[in-house]
Amino acid sequence: MKRSAILFFTLIFCWLNTAIAAPKQVSLADVPQVMSRMFNFHVENKEFSPALARRCIKIFIEQFDPEKCYLLEQEALPYLNLTDAQIEGIIYRLQSENYSDFVELNQLLQQSVVRAQKLRAQAGTKLIQEDLDQSFASSIPPAHYATNETVLKERQSVRMFRFYQFHKSRTHLESADRRAKVYALFEKKIRRIENNYLFLQADGSSLPKVKADHILALRILKSFAKSLDTHTAFFSAEEAHEMRTSLEKQFEGVGVVLSEGIDGVVIAELIKGSPAELSGQIQVNDLLVEIDGESIAQHSFEEVLEKLKKKDRGELILGFKRVDLEVDNAQYFRVPLRKKPIVMNDERLQVGYETLDNGIVGKIALFSFYETSDGMSSEKDIKEAISSLRKIAPLNGLILDLRDNSGGFLSQAVKVAGLFVSNGVIVISKYSKGEVHFLRNIVGRSFYNGPLVILTSKMSASASEIVAQALQDYGVGIVVGDKTTFGKGSIQYQTVTDEKADFFFKVTVGRYYTASGKSTQIEGVLADIVVPTQYSPYNIGERFLEFPLSADRVDPAFLDPLTDLDEKTRNLFQRKYMPYLQRVVPFWKKMLPTLRQNSAKRISQDPNYQTFLRKHEKIRARQTTTPANSIDEAVNITLDDLPMGEAVNIVKDMIILEAEARPEMHYEKTGSD
């Protein structure tokens, strides 16, 4: 299910065709209000300190030049090594609503953009005419800023070559004319970004002052937000809209995913179950050439997207061109499409199973924790998946695959965990003033209570870590996968899901813990049985991010203290909830030595897994020279890969051990052994 990572130069847009209001614009006058609001919410940082000022300047530069291919060392270092007196001056001016420091810094960035465009013009001419140097393909992103313009030119050439290689893998580029189209497209896309820093429109004219101020204010607020901690962020209205769609897993539209190719606007993907896919006429790589009979040849990519987004369009007639390079011809055709609600089922979960002699082992891969206003949710989908598996055959064991799950709604994490435990605390949250709240499952009984493996990886984060840690705490399941998960144990307040919010942001307001009092912050969830996944050789996790919160612990809450409830509610819970608290299951903890031994033996004797691990060692060796969080393009998680196969074997062992020890199995009050 997992889609391959989109390279930095590929612009993909999924046309939603929904009623999108005019984007909210921020101004420099809004900066103090937003900063004050974030300070008020944030769990630790309450004022603009020298440390935050240094971070803010650093982030402002790095957001512009992450590949260090624009600024020279002598230009960047003075800003990255500011004196205490300079920092005090910046803080004073910001408090006075004077943003001259950022205006001057932006002027430096503008100068570097103009220089880069000249360097690319020289490099592009050479690369179009010559056979491209393959050594560019293995070039390592630089750790330091360039010392001279020759190095900058080389780095710009590397970017162009990577762009060329991407398109070469998808189309024919034998002629100089075709290669020239590649570099023209590269320049168009890069200038689209650069023009925002130059405050220019697509035609080269100056942006209106209101728009220019919006762009500068947006950059300042993004830099400021990220300086507070690694998970605090400020978003534009467009970014917030895309995030809402991602969280809700549904939208209204025709279901075409567009990209800008060298020959025009290309169909990059068709959403399953969408009008575009169900038409049976449109294919990936078809060129979009018309909208309602009007040619789009003279329109920019942004203008094409705007035409498609118009809210008054119930039905569109899209014109396409399908090119067959083998026979050098093209087929033109038109397809009428009417928008409809589209549910992104492939983005929700996948279900499979493996047969046993007397039943099955179920496999459920959940990719996020989602819920919508019309009742769709991850909890409901998992319940339906388990019910469907039970209809096939006796469900003797289950694997909940969270390897590719980076989080979602906290409320859904509580409800999903509640499918496997009865009453009890799932999450403890602690905020900046020390106030503690408890999120509980109060259903009273579990939906599934058989052998359970929670399959995790270094990419399992946030809400997925809550579920894995909670089920591990109560002993109802065994965590299998990479040695540890991502390590995000912080809570964010966000305004993104509120379409009417005046500003869109998320800010870290506290930390969360599970019933054991453990925080997943930094350390993550430790696997009961280590089974390396596709992500294991990479430097992934909270510890590799800038400005993470520190970790701590709170008192366990297996015996729910009910301290966050009013007296009336507490009395009710004492009668209806406390007698049915989930008890710790000690059985699987006792079985871990046997399960670990069996798993290690299988992996050591599996030639495919050994090849898999040897490849990991080679990747680790390269990590000394590659940046943290780099992900190999070969990463591909499925319901039938090697880690999943071993997870199935562990469940089979659990089924056998449970059957052998069934008379001895018992539940104990949490806290006793």
C-alpha cells in the first residue's frame, strides 16, 4: 500500500474539487499575536529567549537553503554565529514589532537566488549538450556551506542532474531537444519557489505588497514555531486544507493526481474508486490537454489547478492526449467526469490472513488513526476487519501492523487500544502547569483477547506508540519489530482541523504517558522481540530531530486514581468502572524467553532474512556520510514481507504456548507478579 516517496522536485496535486475559500493571509502585524498565543500554549517555552532567537535565525536560513547550494560560507556563518549583543538586539527589535533583521536576511537570500540562476544557466547549457556524468548520482548532500562560487555551481548541477535522472527513468531523453525540455521544466519549478523569495509573480512582475508581506510573515512564523520544539509548526491555509484531507481520509472530487512533466500536465495516479478510475478511460501518464474544451497549453500548472478547483463545477469534460512513443503517434480523447465523495480506502488499512490447520492468523495494517464527521474511524474499521476475519475461519491469532503508522487522532488511539483491553487508563497527559488528565477505555470488555502481536518499526510514531505501549503495559500483546519506535511522546494542540480558525498551527502543550507511567518520548516503545524491519538501518526517530523535548515519567495508573473527575462522576466510576478494570496479563511476559529464542533461531536459519540483514549492514556503513532520516528507495512494506512473515511465526508460537499452558493461564491485579 505504501506509496513511494515523492522526490523533492516532483509537484503532485490531488484535485479535490471542493469548495475552498479564499486563502487566509497573515501579515507582519499578526506575528506578535501568533507568537503570544504559542508561548501561552507551549509546555516549556514561555518567552523569546536568546536560545530561541538563535534557533529562529538558523531555521529561517535552513528552510531556504537545506541543500546548501545557494549561500556561501562567508554569508551564512555570520548569521549562524551571532554574538550575544546581536541576539539581544534582534530580541529587542522583535518585541518592538521591528522585523528589519528578517528583511535584511531575506535581501541576502534574494541576492543568492539571482546568483544561483546565473550559475544554473551556465551549467544547464553544458549538461544539455554533453553525456551526463554518472558520478553526480552518488553525490552526498553537503554538510557545510560552499567556500566559493565554483562549489555552488557544482551543487546546482547536482540538483539538475537528479531531476534529469528522475525524468529519464520515465521517458525518452535521447535528443538534446528532449533534454532541453527537462532543464526548462527544472528551471520553471525551481523559479516558482525562488520567486516567492524574490517577491515576484510568475510573469516576473512584482507581487503586491500585501502578498509580499504575507510571504515574509509566513516564513517568520514558521521559523519561530519550529524554534519552540521539533513538533510545533505554523501552516498556511493551503497546507491546513491538505492536512485536513489527509486526516479525514476522504474528500469530494474526481480523483486525479496530477504532476508537471516535460510534455505538460500528466496523470500521476488515479485514486481507487474515484470517478476518474471508474471511467476506465484514463491511464497514468496520460497528458491533460483540455478542460471543458479549452486548451491548457498556455496556462501555468498553478492556473490549471485553479481551474479544476473551482467550486461551481459539478461536471467537467477533461481532454487527454495519450502518447505512444513506440509508434510515434498520439490519441486524443475526452472524458466527462462528475465529482463525488471519495474515501481513500488504501490510505486507511489493509487486511489479510494466513491459514492454520484449525483457523487463521489475521493481519491488519493500520496506516493512521483517523475519524470523520460521518462516523468513519480507525476503531470502526478494525472492528469490522476482525469481524470479517472471524467469518472466514476461527481467528486464532492477530497481528496489528503499525510499522507505517505515524499517528493521527489521539482519541482514536485510545479507542483502538480499547478493542484489546477492558476498562482502564490508556493515556496519561501532563501539561505545562503540572495538571494531569487521564484518557480511559470505558467499554467494559475487549473486542479481541487472543494471541496478539503489535508489529512496529522506527517509523511507528505518536498515536501508534500509545497503542503499542498500552497493550504492552497490560500484557495483552507482544511488541515485535525494530528495537524501538520513533519516540514521539509529546501532545500538540492544533487549529488545523478547524476550517474557520484565524491562524493554522500546532503547538506542543504537554507529554503523554501510558498506564505504566512510561513516556515514549525519545526512547520510544521497546520491542519485546526484535525483528528488524525495512527501516532498521536508518537514523530515524525523535533523537535525530532538532530541538526535541526531554523525556520523563509519572506515577503508574493501572489502578485508576480518578483524580481528574468531579465528585459525582468519581462516585459513578467507583461503582460502574473500577470493578471491571483491565488486569495485567503476566502470561506472555513469562513466555518471552521461549518466543525470543524461537524467533532468533528462525531468522538465523532463513537465507532470505540473512540477505536482508546483510543489506542493512551496508546501509549502516553509509550512514556515516549520509544525513539522518534518509530512507532507501527500496523500502516497501507489505502484508507478505519478511518481518510480517516472522510476526506470523511468532503468533503461531503464541498459539501453541497458550494451548499447552491454558490451565495455568490467569489474570492478576496490575502491580502484582
